[in-house]
Amino acid sequence: MSNDLYDVAIVGAGPAGATAAVLLAQKGRRVVLVDRTTFPGDVARAGWLNARCAPLLAELGVTDKSLLAYPFRDVTFHREDFSQTARPTFEDAPGYLIDRAQFDNALVSAAVDQGITFIQGFRAADLLLRESSVVVELANGRRTESRLLLLASGRGTELLERVGLVMGSHEAAVWAAQVDALLRADAAPKDPYVGVFLGLDNAGSFGLCCVSPDQMSVSVSMTGEREEVIPALLRVCRQAFEHKFVPVDLSDRARSAAAIRSPASVALDMDSHVGKNVLVIGDAGGFVSAASNEGIYPAMWSARIAVDVADKALQNPCPQDELMTFDSTWRMQMADYLRSPHTDIQFLLPLIFTNQPMADRMGAAFFLGENI
């Protein structure tokens, strides 16, 4: 393997890495995809996906209708104590409730079907940046070499430092926690629905309940201190169940949930996503919406842009010159989607619950990345 030179190596087989692998293979590029875990994964985890991702899935050749079986239109905004409620309206369903394991498996399968080389179950322990190539050294000592590298190894990856880049930092950290459960047939709703709990403790904090006929999840995203996250998750679980918004009380699970630092909109704070023969995409590059903490669609979007840049770089006698265009290109296309709304949400809360146009604008900001 060390003697086999690929066009592109991709570290990380999540939504960003798998998307990039499929699109590069479609362009005729020789691709090796590396991930520390093994597929297919079988740990169900509820999530939601921006509806704008559907055309990209079609481009990838992912046509399994069961992945997007639960478009949701039933959305409500709540005060944490359920004292006020608002229902934003949408012309079309703003998103889909999905099972992350099923979704990730489908993307990886699409990449494998394109004929890429897939190395799974081994961690990328080190990167060697050569003049015209990058060597990925695996934890078992094996190596693979490629002309370019796409780093998609997830949030908090230690490999950023190996390519001379650093993760951006917010003035206030964003922390997230989630609990979920499969639903019995007698407890499951007929149609999927979503609830957003605004202003938990401060303007940048919210809770989210996603309930489909298969499973449900309750999550929180908070700016501030890590120790505040689990108590907030516990409160949302209790309130949602006590007010019969969710069919299952997940309070016990909330107590043992893990609070994880989110890279929400960190991409905007990074000086660059370009290293020597390297592009950084997905969670590794902070491509996560600040408004909703949703990272699947922006991860795949960042991969889509990176693929076009990488493909041109492979045709350029000075590939680094082409790679440097990635920073300006993604900022031009994605910056508005990633950043927080240009307003004080705490100040707008009374209007969101009393003014339908404002509720609609908040719905578009949260689920579609539009600005208020």
C-alpha cells in the first residue's frame, strides 16, 4: 500500500468524508478513504437534516427513499416552561428526521460502490507532509500515500496541528448533549414533529425535541459553561414529557449524557482551512450551523466545494495555488449559513411568540440557515 499513490486520501468517513469520496470517484479520481470505526454502524441515533440536502444525495446516487422517509412540517417553538408557543409556517418541509447510523452507512456504501479503496477500523495516527504528497500513517503501522489529503476526521481532531492549522475559538464555548430512544409502536406518533425550546438560559441556548414514528431525541445546545448543559437537558426532558409533547421520559438517560463541545460556526474563526496539499472539511473545520447546531448538511456542502477545488488542483502544475482558493470559495457560499443570526434572539423572544411573521423568520433562520 505504501507504494501505491492515490490522487486523494480522505481521513474520516462521516458525511463530509464519504460525500467527498463519492464525488471524487465520480470524477475518475483514485481515492482512499480511512476511518477508525467499522461500517456498517448499528447504533441508532436520531437526528435531523436540512431539506436542501436532498438534491446533493441524488447527486451522490443515494436513492434509498427510507433515508428521507420522515419530512417534518409540524414545528413548534416553546418557552421552556410551555407558557408560550408559536408555530412557524413553511412553504415546504424544512427538513427530515433521520437515523444517523442508517444515513452514514448509506453514504459510505455509495462511496464503496464507486470503487474507492476503503480502510476501516484503523486510526490515522500521523500525517507526513511531503513536497508533492501526503502520507497517512495508520495506528497499525500501515501507510497510504496520496497527492492530496482531505481531512474530515471530526470535531477536536488532533490531526489539525499536524497540517499546521488550529481550530478557531469562540468568545463563549458551545456545548451540546443529546439523548434518544427507539419508540414502541403503541407510543409512536403517526407523523413526525419537532419542538424547539428557545432561550433556556441565554440568547444562544436552545433545546430540541425530534419525534418520528421510529425514534425520538431530546438535545440541548448552550453557550457558556459545560456544567450547565446536563441540567438544562434534564429540564427539557422533564418539561417535554410532563406537557405530553414527547411520548417517553428521557430524564434518567439525560443524567448520564455526555456534554460535548460543538464546533458550531468555528469555521468562521479559523484563519485558513488549507494546509500543504491538505483541505479541512466537515466538523474538523467547524462547518456547523451556529443557529441550529446542525452539521450534516454544512459538512456535505463543505465537501462538495472541496471536491471541485481538489479536482482542479490535481490538474494544476502548482496544485497549492488552486487549493488556496478553498478559503475564499467556501466563505462566499457558506458564511451566512454558518453564522449566528444578526440579532439578539433574547430580545426577539416576545415577538417570536406573539407575531407570526417573526415566528416564520425564526423558523427559516433555524432550519434553513436564512438570516432574521
